[in-house]
Amino acid sequence: MRFNDRNGDKVLNDQDKDFLGSPIPDFSYGFNADVNYKSAIGTFDLSMIWQGSQGNDIYNNSRYWGEGMYHYYNNFASTLDRYRAEELVFKNPVSGETTVYPKIQIPISHVLCSAIPIKI
């Protein structure tokens, strides 16, 4: 997640919320081909459909859960490269023990997506 002062008032608050990307592609396309061959022993046919989209910005839920550290099971290896804008240091008032949380980065969960699925 990236924070951006959208309205320029030097404060990050609800007025800075905005929509990220668009699931609507810049363009979509398709191609189909059909081949038939008839012989003395039978008929052979092959048909293909290629279709795809280009330029849609989608939400990557897999990365959200794989790098988000919201659970007690394994995370993606990329989680090791996270950082925080500032280091957090807590001192327990009873035991006097200090706990340091290093800088981390919140994962970016939006990706630019283009796809060409092929059906044969």
C-alpha cells in the first residue's frame, strides 16, 4: 500500500482516498481458427480460440495474503524484503524489556494484468 497526499494539504486522511486502477481493459481481442480434413478413413478437425485482454489493473488477492502476514502459516519469500517507514520500539513497563520492530513495507497488491488464454 502506498500513501499519497491526493489533495495537497500535507495531511494523510480520508480526503486522500481514491480508487486504484481499473478492471476494464484498454482493449480485448480474439482469434479463432477451424481446420477440417476429410479422408477415406475418417474426418479430422481442429478448432482453436485465442482471446485476451490488455491493460487492466487488477487486485492481486494472492499477494495480499501471501505477503500480508495476517495469519500463522507460511508467507511468500518476498515478505523478507519488507520495511517500515520508521522503526518501532516498545518498552514493557512491568519487566522493563525492550522490543524492537524493524522497518517493514506493506505489500503492493495491485498489478497490471494482460492475458492470452488459449483453448484447443
